[in-house]
Amino acid sequence: MSQSQDVVIARIVKARGIRGEVACDIETDFLDRFERDRVTVRMPDGARLDLRIEDHWFHKGRVILKFEGYDTMNAALTLVGGKLVIPETDGHALEEGEFYEYQLIGSEVVTRRGESVGRVKRIMRAGTGSLLVVTGERERLIPFVDEICADVDTKAQRIIIDAPEGLLDL
């Protein structure tokens, strides 16, 4: 399977505790993904590790994972920077108007008048909503709401926005 078919569900950000646990930033709305027995971790160097999850729990907005065979802090440190991935084919079916974050990354953002704002670099969760982090001439934060993101075409990787007065000046 190529990496382009991978969907990131979490990013390992640090070792936690002395028993080999890792703390992960969650990149999915489907928390049941962490109840699976096995997961693939794609390391920064491209290596892929097939790991068995011994235990998981949620703490302060992160998921804490304990993998079989990683029983010390030093062992857990070797996983930092890894991304937990699933095949795109394992994705949950979405309702009309819902999107996976990976489908939006790289999309071109343009105004109704056809002016390019930039490309979606990442999605930032903020309170009850999400912001598109768009890089172009400079970085901009665009609220990902129906009133602003009027047309989202994931196949064409294009998002047409109705920017309220002043939004693009921020």
C-alpha cells in the first residue's frame, strides 16, 4: 500500500510515564479506532511498524497508547514522530457535507471572484469548530463553516469561499 492511501488517525508526540506509553494528538473524530488490536505506525523515515495495542485511554484531549514490546520510556521515545495510520478503505462512511481532514489537505482555496487565497496546509481544531490553515502569500485561518466555505470539491481539491469583509485582511 502506498503512503498516499494512508489516513492519519493520530500523531505520537511524546513518551509518557515509565512503562512505555506514548501520548498522541488525535486526528480522527472516530475514537473507536483506538479500540482495535493492531495499528500501523508510519515513522518519519518511512518505516512502517505493525504494532499491537495493549491498552489505551484518553487524557487531556490526547489518546495514551501502550504498545506490546515497548515497556520503557526509552523504547517509547523511539516512536515519537510516528503517525498511526489506517488504509483509506477502512474509513467510516460520511454524511453529505462531511469530509475527512486528509481530503481537505492540499486543496486550493479561492474566493467566489476567483482570487487564489492559497492551499490548505492543515486543519486546526478550535473550540467547537475547525479552522483551515491556508498558506499562500501568507498564512491565513479560515473558519471551516458552511457560511464561509460555500463549495468543497474534494475530487478537484478546491474550496470556494465567501469571505466576509475583513477575513482575508487578518
